[in-house]
Amino acid sequence: MRIKVTKLLDFYSIYTVEAYAISQALEIIKQHKINKAFILSDSLSALNSIRNINQPNTKSRKTQNEISLLNCNNQNVTLLWIP
């Protein structure tokens, strides 16, 4: 597996960077057909935003859809907060 390094702009918020990292992890899970995965994050705000099904922002809605598609393909993804 290749590790992808991406330089993000300095003015991005922690939330934006965490959301991007979660999205990248989901893409790796999809590409490598990983059946069970845990994504750990210390960004409670990013995880809460993804968990919010009533009023998610655009990025969170996309992440929710990605997780749903993976689950439909028997690729179980669990997001965990690590304080």
C-alpha cells in the first residue's frame, strides 16, 4: 500500500483537515476492499458533523454517503473519537 502525502494550505481549519483525512481513509478502504475498518480521529467536531443526519454540511453529507456505500458492499466502517 502506498502512503499518500498531501500538503494542505496553512489556513485550513483543523476540522477541514480532519474531514479531508477521513475522506481519504474511506477512499483507501474502498480501493483496497477492506471489509472492516476503524477510523480514529481526535476531532470531535468533525465526527459530530458526520454523525449529524438532520443538517449535515456538504462535506459531511458526502462522507455519510461514502460510508453508506461501503456498508452496502459489506465493508464495515466505524468512526471512533480519541480524546
